Amino acid sequence: MIIDRIERAQRYYGLNEGIERAFRYLAATDLYALAPGRYAIDGERMFVIVEQYQTKPREQGRWEAHRRYIDVQVILAGVEVMGYAPVEDLQVTEAYDAARDIKWFSGSGDWLTVPSGAFVVFFPEDGHMPGLATDAPATVRKVVVKIACA
């Protein structure tokens, strides 16, 4: 898991080609002009999801993890709390759904307040609980780049 400001994204280019490509796409694209939806960058190898939603109370959140994709989540507007825990510290509540590339968990972890202009990278071994409110539900606009790793 990585958390940082989007203006420092170049620091992470050396991690892997997909992460560099994702950050270059984010830098070259007017993300605010994109309507909510899914946009292909490289078919199923890399795509972006633009979301706008109301954050929810922590008790309504669910731990999740992915096998096939690395998530690069960028907050464009608003503030969101995200949970983080290594998947080996969580308990499986629903079997892996290959069609949706998701596995659900229960357990506990750490909480990150992610403001506008920040990004978080979640790898397959990183359980995460996105979309949580700070104090009260608020509108968040977020971009998630899905990078195939398997």
C-alpha cells in the first residue's frame, strides 16, 4: 500500500511499468472532464473508473481485496477515509468472485484520511475498505485505475 500526493507520482514510476503508465495517463488527462463511468486505457489490462458518490459510515463498509488488479485510487474532490489491512490479517466472509475480481473479508485494520489531490495504491495483498465518511457523509469524486498484474 502506498499513499501520497498526486504531484509526487513520478517517484513511483520504477515500481512497475503498469504503475508508471497509469500515473502518466492521470497526468495527461483532464480527469475533471470525464463523466462517471469506465474508460479503457488498454482493454482489460488497464482501465479507469470515474466515480462520484456519498461516503458512508464505517460500520457500512466492507473489507475487500483483488487478485488480478492493482488499484490506484485518486481523490479528485472531497475527503474519504479508507481502511487498510494485510489480507492475511483478515477473515474471509465471501469466496473470491473471479468475474468481479473481488474477495470480501471481515476484521480490523488502520484508517487513512485521504484528501483531494492524494492517491492510494492497493496491491493484491492489501485489504482495503474505501468510500468511508470522515464525520458525516459527503460527496467524493474519485478515479480508480485498475492495472492488471496477473
